[in-house]
Amino acid sequence: MVNIQERFTLPVSCAVFALLGSAIGINLQPRTRYNSFSLTLGIILLYDAIQVIAKIFIISEIISFSWIWLPNIVGTTVGVYLLIKKNSP
């Protein structure tokens, strides 16, 4: 059941990473490119860590299989927060 849910979450995770990329790429000054790159790496590592931890808990039956969507929810939340932060004056 976990593998089926992972197949459904893959296209959504691509959309989440596109949202994150657009949020990070808006209004870049030349000086902040390295900060954006490190922020991007941090977000990707956080996403993968949440995905691995959720999968371990699901396989050991501590949490239900619907929690496989947690990395996508967290990634979308971070992307929307970054877009709102960049949009505010």
C-alpha cells in the first residue's frame, strides 16, 4: 500500500518543488544567490528526511499510510510561506 501511495505523491512532489523554486527565484539580487542555493539544498534535505522518517513509521505500522503525504504538505506550506514573504513589502 505504501508503494501505491508513493506513486501518487510523486507528481505532487514535482509540483511542490516547482512551487519552491519559483518562490526562491523571485526577485533575486546577485548577492543572495548563494543563500538561495543553500536554502534550496536545506529544503530538499528536509523533504527527503521527512519522507524517509514517514516511510519508516508507516512500514513499522506506527502511523497510517496516509501520512506518506506529509512531505508534500510540509513542502507546500514552506513554498506558500516563502511566496507570501517575498510578496509582502
